[in-house]
Amino acid sequence: MAARLVKRCACLLREATLVAPAVAPVGRLRLTQVAPRTLTSSATSPSSHLPGSLSGLLEKEQVFTTRPEQQEVDQLIKKATRPEELLELLGGGHHLHENHAALMLIQLSRLLSDKPEYKASLLRDARFQQLLQLVNSQIASVWHGPLVRLLRSLYALALPAACKELQSVEQEVRWRLRRLRYKHLAFLAESSATYMQERGSQELLAELLLHLERRWAEIEDGRTVVAVMAKTGPLSEPLMTRLEDKCLELVEQFGPDELRKVLVTLAAQNRRSVPLLRAISYHLVQKPFPLTKCILLDLAYAYGKLGFQQPQVFQRLAADLLPHTPSLTSGEVARCAKSFALLKWLSGPLFEAFVQHIQDRAQTVPALYLCNVLLAFAHLNFRPEREDQFFRLVHEKLGPALTGLHPALQVDVVWALCVLQQVQETELRAVLRPDLHTQFLEGRSPKDQSTFQKLLHINASAHLEHPEYTGPHLPASALVPRLSALDGKVTPLQKELQDTLKGLLGDSSRGSFMVPTQYGWVLGTSWPLISPHPLGVSRCPPGPRGWPSCAGSSPTTAAGAETCWGALRWPGATCGLLASWWWTSRTTSGRNSGLSGRKVPT
């Protein structure tokens, strides 16, 4: 009995190599230099003695043809330069095999890719409808490669989602997904995933993502993993995780363009994959391949968006960007400066080159780009060597245009000028007038709260650094000390410091933590100065206008407060406070910075 069963299984397997399964049409068997003919099962095959249900199923299986030799029609399809030439092939007496109709549609899509106005008339053409019907009747015999390209072409031709020929091709692709090679799956992901989202082909897209995830180990080259990551990574978290692992495995094979695409994809999704970022950074530093201007700008953007600190990479980016500075546009300068500001990385020569670039194009630089550059300088507290000339240009360009900017951007610009100690009275009046700041007083969104905090900084700068300024100011109700949602977030370092100070004080009631002030800054820690103090700290003299002076550093200004320890003694105060002053603005000058750049302290 066992021997007979094995014999029947062997016969079945032998027959399966000749007859195509219903779910696996042509594509696996590739014979060349053979005249076209139909292969069918033998009448005397042992499978004819199988039970009726199984043998009947095999007899009903679709037959298939071998890959035909190149014919004249193949050359005509490839050389066609007009849609009319392709449509004429239908009535020209040519012998068309099952792939020709698909190839004609693919070529039609290519010819009309830059002529979208002709697509509507093509869809109404009777010959085009005949071509669609021919493809639909032969769809099970189309090879895998033409099939996936056919689906992409039908999407590009903007066929209606209810078109039965399009639905037939989509269904055929779904049936074949398991048997398609990974390169075909990657092609579908790269070329058709966006169309599937827009046209509502959610079932096909879900199955495609599932197969891409399950078969990720079949990826053999860097281009495939980068393409799939860029197109479908955002659609599936498990797939993106698998692709990051594959990138880590193949990163040694990546060129500069692949590294750029991976980083930009990670930045677009805000995925901070530390092992992958470290590997990419290592190869950027160690490999001497040239980096073009576009790649350098994208790398700076990606590192800035992800906030990933790699000083050696930043040194190379700054050094390689410096020769390209004359060829940069104003928008590229603003983008690059913003990226380095997010990284808190300052390269003096590069930023001096940015200043020179803006001065050389003073008449054409848009106000918006100048605002972005000014904000980047403020976040890094960079002051150019020829600051008088630069800030004269800033006031000339932004003075008349300031009131025409978005209210939040007006506040950002004046705040930046306060940080750089270059603000003028007219600019203070522009943002402290009631009709502008009222909209931010009761704002609950993080953006509005951030803008309101900058208004408090500007108001403090007007009070303490510009005694000649007479108003307007923020109303007294807005100056009530309060913590915003942004200030309520305590970093691990701050939490550790607070716990340490509580242990040293012995009693948490003897000190206060996260104390808001009317000037917009938050005191990380404060407690009364007593003698002797439990930490052994003595009072330090107050700075100008009552601001605390830090030992061993210059006095802290209202607009450029630094994280420091100091005795706070406001004018007329009867007691002092020892406080840790946490704020993110910088007081380190941007001068005398080497070519390699440096990390700006926070």
C-alpha cells in the first residue's frame, strides 16, 4: 500500500512540472529557442488513474506556452514613439502572444507619462478598450515581470478604480504574490504603493506589505532595501524594523546616495535607530567617497531632525560644505544653518561664509530666509566678525517687512535679536503691542506657549536692558509666574540633580525646584542663603541690573541667560537665593571657532 502511494505521488509531481497550477501561471518555466506550442498532459499518463476529483482538477488546469522567440512585433513595440503606432498593431495582422498586449500597455504608459492631457482621450478610444479586453483574457499567461509592470502602467494611465480589467490585474497579482521573486515585490512597493493608497486598493497593499515583511531575508542588495524602506517603511512598523536590521547588515555595501536615502527616510519618520545611525556615521567618516552638495545638505538635515550627535561627521560636513558655499542658494543657506542649529554645532568659518553669502546677495535674499538664518544664529549665539555690517543689513531688510510677517514669526525674529543683543526699540514695540501679544496670552497649544514664553523674554529684555524704552509692555496679569507644559518636562539629568540636592539639604522643604519667574525663565533649584550654608556656598555679587553673576564667567544678560549657579539679589531685595538657572540659550561667543567646529554648551 505504501509503495503504491509513493508511486502515485511521484506521478503527480511529474505531471505538476508540465501543467501549471491555477495559482501559479507561467513564469517559473523559461524555455528559449523553442517553437511556440502548447504543452498538455499525456493521455496515457499514470495520473489518469487517480481518483476522479484529483485527476479532473489536473485536466482542468490551465495550459501554458513556452516563452516565444523574439518576433517583429516585439521590435515594433519597443520602437514605437506615438500611441497611434501601438494601437495600429491590433489590426495589422500580427501574431500577438500573451505578453504582447501587456507590453503594448506598458509602452503606452511610458509614451504618455509626460503627456497627461492625452490620457482621457486614450481611455475613450475603442482600440484601447480592445487592448484591455485582450489583456484581461490572457492575464493568467502573462509572465511575472510584465505583470507587475502592467499593474504600475494601468495605475499611471489613471484607469477608474471600478474598471474590471484593472481589478482583474490586481487580483492576479494577489494570487501570485507568494510566487513572485522579491525583486518583483520591491518593484511593486516602489512603483505602485502610492497608487494603491490613493485608489483604495487596501487589500492588495496589506498583502504586499505582509509578504515584504515575511521575506525580508531574501533582500540581497542595498538598492532594494533602500527603495522598499523609502516607499513602504512608513506604512508598516514591523516591516520598517526588519528593513533597519537589513540595512545594518548591508551598510558596508552602501554608497553615499544610499546612505543619504536611508538617513532622510529615518528623519522623515523620526525613527532614531541608534545602531543604524552609528554604523552610517562610521562609514561616512571612514570612507573617502566624495559627497555632493545635495548629499551634504540632506545629511545635515537628517542629523539635525534626528538630533543625533556625531562630532566627526559634523566636522566633515562643515569642511566639505565650505567650498560649496558660493554656489548655494539663499534657501539652501537657511536650511543648512537651521540644521546645524538643531545639532547645536557651530563651525565659525562655515557660518562666516554664510554671512558673506547673505551680504553678497543683500538685494535678492528673501526676508523669510533671512529670518531663518537669524534664528539659527540666535540658537547658537553666533555673532559675525563684522556684526555691525551684517545687523545693519538685517534691520534694513526686516524693519519694513516685520509687521507683514506671521505674528509668531515676528516674535521669533525679535527674540533672536534680543538674544544677539541687537534689538531696536521699534522692533520691541512691534511685538509688545496689545493687538499682537493678546492672541498668545491664553494659548494652550505647545506652539502658542513657546511663543508666549519668548514674549516674556522680550519683555524682560525691554525692562532690564533697554531703560530708555518706554512701552508698551506686557500686562501685569501676563507676568504672573507660572509653569508652562514645556517647563513641566524634567530631563533625566535634572531629575538626578534634584534628587542629589534633596539628599544634601536633608529636608526637601528647605529648597524649591522648578520655580517660575516673571521674566520667563525657570529656576531649576532655589533655597535661602543661610550662614553657614549646608553646601558650603557663599553669596556671589549681583550682576548688572540685578541679574546673577556666575563665578568665573561674564555677567549673565536677560536675553542670553546661561545654565549657572548664582546668588539672586534683585534690586531692593532683603535676602538672597542660591539658584540653578536652567535655560537653553547660549552665551558662548561664536568667535575664534576652528574649522572643525564645536558643540555649543546648553
